Amino acid sequence: MKIHVSGILRKYVDYRKDLAYDAPTVRAGLEQLCSEYPQLATILFEGNGDISAVHRLFLNGDQLASDTLDAPTTANDTIDIITAIAGGSRR
């Protein structure tokens, strides 16, 4: 699978955009990613193992919830990790 890291998270993966892993599930791919880049784990996951509320995961363009991290993957799959952005002013 290919894992695409975007935005501010790229600094935790040495500014690499795309990383490749051989993993049977989304969770296994994320574990491999965080094993290679341990600082990312503290940013990406909550203490209970769920994905932090400020991040969104997509598998081939479909958004994943924390309870679907055991979804199977193939070598042709792409996981996108995106940080949700909020802010601005209301006038």
C-alpha cells in the first residue's frame, strides 16, 4: 500500500509525501509507518489507539473511521492522512 502524508504531518516523516508498506490492513500499515517515524504516532493517535479527532484517513478516497482500521488492503491501495483545519474569524 501507499501512504500519502499531507500538510503539517509531513515534517514527522522527513517531509516525504508518499511512503510504501506491505501490510494486510490499514492498521498494520499505520503501525509500520509509526514504527519508522515514532514521533508521528504521538500526533496521529489518541491514547486509546483511535485516530486523533483532528486527522482524517481515506482509503482509496473513502473516509475511514477509527473502528474500520482493520479494513484489508492490497499493494494497489492508497491511504491518505489529512489534518483537518479550522479557524478564521466570523464577522
